[in-house]
Amino acid sequence: MNKILILGGYGNFGKIITEQLVRAGIDITIAGRNEEKAKKVAAELNVKEAIFDVNTSFDCYLKIIKPKIVINTCGPFQKADYSIAKSCIKQGVHYIDIADGRDFVCRIIELDKLAKQANTIVISGASTVPCLSSAVVEKFKNKFSQIDSLIYGITPGQRTPRGRSTLTSILTYLGKPLKSSFNSNKLVYGWQDIYRQKYPELGKRWMANCDVPDLDIFPKQYGIKVIKFSAGIESSFLHLSAWALSWLKRVGLSINLEKYADFLLKLSNFFNIFGTDNGGMHMIIKGKDKFNQVYERKWFLIAKNDSGIQIPCVPSVILAKKILSGELSEFGARPCIGMVKLQEYLNELSEFEIIQYIKN
């Protein structure tokens, strides 16, 4: 039996996930529509390849390949449905995806009953958010009697590889009103409310509003009153250009930006010579300690020398290993919240130039 089928296994994230699992001695098949890319990566990593369109032929190939786990890296997930996950459940195959689409991840619980009936594990959001972000909150939550606010974000290096699906996901909500988070009526817009965040080693980076599953899940899960997630581009010119474009969309510019994703991706890559391959993530948690005194904890993760792309790939690798070993055996469908401990995450990244900073 093939242990794991990785959809999009030759893409930016899929290839890294494949590499890590192959190193663990796990039998892998990668799949996708592009025969040339699939065969090239399969030969390079010594894995099997399957060439098909997941939107039309997935059920057929799932029966042929018979994996124990499917890892879905085929974004963007903002407008995706659950047909792939449902097919896995129907055939008794465990499912993991790296989605960061807010509704997609949060609503995965709609499949919980089906997954339990089929004795399958279905996990959505096995990526930086909400997996790593929840791991950090889980690490520090016992230091607080209450968490009043969480301000956090991600800023990749300009030269860090960017996939079309990542850019497309941002374009879906650029300049558009974002759904209010739990217990909040404040109206915010995609890629607005910009600010400068200071990082260890990196200096200051621009940040702007992004839409992530955490905004719905964390206030309920951890009692957080105010939550703000942002992302940043290392190039100030590109970041502020996207901010200006968000204003044009906000005031009524009638253009489907998603149609121009390929062009915008090529344009952004032109600025790589002016940037670095160093990125970071920050989480600033504020509230009250157990003595009811004001308390703050700052957490940073700095990735250098093109190591940042490893970070969103870690959760699916850890979770797949846990499922195969039997360590993770609770059936059902759920977002990837608190399923990977922070130390587990850091251990998986230990061979890369990735540094954690913790400040009070």
C-alpha cells in the first residue's frame, strides 16, 4: 500500500512536504496535472507520480492508489469545496490539508459526523496559521489569567519562493471588507490598517490586514477579546503598492485581480534582487497574569537563508507521522488547533536556520 498521496506534490509546499516524509522512510506518491513537473520531482526524490486532474479524476485514482493518507496542497482554498475531503472519507482515507482559507478551515467541522462514521481523521489548516499560531498560544496561555489581545503576523523574505495560489488567496480579499471576528463589530478591510513591526535581526517590516481562520477560532477557543492578524512584504514598494491597490478596490475599482495573478507574481519576482531570503513571524500576547497584573509576552520566529518556506510545511509532516504511528487516532473532522506542540514544531525545524525569540 502507498502510505501517502500528496496532491500538488511538486509545488512549492508540496515538494518540501514530500522531501521531509521521504527522509522519514515513508512511501509517497505525488499527484497533479502537470506531467513534466511531476515526473521531474518524482525522479529527483525517488517517489511515484500520478498524473490527473484532482477536480475530475480524483475518485478514480484514489481507488487505484489506495493511500492511507491524502495531503492536499492544492490551493487557493478560499473558494474550494470539500469534495476532495469527502472522497477521502467515503473511501476510508485520512485527509490533511494546508488551507489558510478562513471559512474553509472553520467549516471543516461540518464533515465531523461523516468522518467519525467512516473511522477517518480529517484535519484542515495544517499550516503556519492556525497550527503554529495556536501552538504558541497554547505554550503561553497558562501564564495569563485572561488574554485581552493578540497582535501577530508573518513577513516572508522577498526572495522566498511564492506560489500562485498564495498570491491568489490574498487577491481574493484585497480591499474588501473582512468578516468581523467573534465578539467584534469592527469593520476592517483586506491589506489595510498598515503598521510597522520591529523584528529581531530583520529590523522593521510593513504589515497589513489578512484574513485567516484564527480570527474566528481563537476568540472562542482562548477567550481573546481583540485579535489582529497581518502579513507583510519585505519590499516597502511592493507592500505599499498593494496597500494603494486595496484602496482602489475599496472605493469601487471594478477589476478581477485574481485574473492577473500570474502577471503580478512575475512582477513581484522582479524585485527579488532588492530583497533578502530572511523572514519572520511575531505574536504579541497581552492580558493579565495570575495575580491580575498587566502581562505581555512577545514571541518571534526568525527564518534566514531561505528557511522560511519550511515553516508552513511542518504540521502536515508531523501529523502524517502521528497518524501512521497510531499516536493520533481520534476520528473526526476539525481545524488544526492545538494538535502540534510548539516544541514539536521547533524540533522538526532544527536543521534549518530558524531562531525563536521570547520577550516579556
